[in-house]
Amino acid sequence: MPQICEGDIPNRTHKRWSSYSDRLYTFMTQDRDERYMGYALDKARQAFERDEVPVGAVVVRGEEILAAAHDEKEASADPTAHAELLALRQAARVVGNWRLEGCELYVTLEPCPMCAGAMLQARIARLVYGARNSRWGAIESVCSLHNLPEFNHTIQVSGGVMKKTCAQLLQRYFREKRRPEEKSPEEQ
Ligand SMILES: [Zn+2]
């Protein structure tokens, strides 16, 4: 008589449960992503009030926010003072280690090549971003630096989280605070 392994028996209950738990997981992840994107948006709004391009970023480890920052290019006259870079530096100081393994970075705008490079250097595990950056985006818009097999690190990505709110803030900034000929980065 042939032996039947447990794995051979179709288990409908298990199948039903796993599809339910998959949906629950997706729902919870979305909820969580929107919560942390909300914090990044708060930082972006602060930037807006300070006449900086309204981009905000937070670095999260587990359920702990290690760092939060917004663009400071104008105030610091520093071309590298992007929200992501400042948040990465802050987080590394908090952890006491340049390796931010297992950390996630939430940012309201798709990162530029400099920031995507810094995230790879910091070994960020996951990136979540809001609006697309059609002129400087180094994840999906202009190039994709996060998953090149030639680099010794790749980053898991979720894009488009609260993209409408993130984009609207940028559009408002460029409409109200910058010269009209300057376009918001997520505009073509
Ligand atoms: Zn950048």
C-alpha cells in the first residue's frame, strides 16, 4: 500500500485560512505604510513652511522611528541636504552604526540617485515612497538602482503610498513658492 504523506492531502481549511491571512497581511502592511508615510508627510509640511522643497523622510526599525528629516537644501546651502540623506545620518547616529540593516525608509518622493546610493550603502532593507519623481527618480522613473545584481545589496521597494497627497504638496509648493517656469519633480 502506498504511503501517503500529510503534504499530499489537499487541505482546504488551510488554503482558505492562508488566503485570508494573506489578505489580512496586505491590509495590515498598507495600514502600517500609510501610518509611517503620514509621519514623513508631517516632515514634508514642515519643510513647506520653511520654504524648503516639501520632501520628508523617516527611518523605521520594527515599530520604532529612529529618525525623521526634511529637505534643508535652502537653509543649509548644501546640495546634499535631502530628506533621505539627513534621516539616514540621524538614524546611524542613534544606532551607533552606519549599517542600518533591517531598517525601512519612508519618503514622500521617489529618491534621487544620490539618496538611492546612500540607502544601498546603509543596507536599508526596504524603501517606501509616495510620489514619482519623473526627473530624478532612481527607482522606477529614470533608472533603477535598488535592485542591480552587480551591487552587493538590493532594496525591497513599495512605491505610490499616499502618492496623491505627497504630489499635491509638491505641486502647491512649486505653484506658490517657486518661479512658475520651475516644474514640480513629479510633473512630466
Ligand atoms: Zn535625494
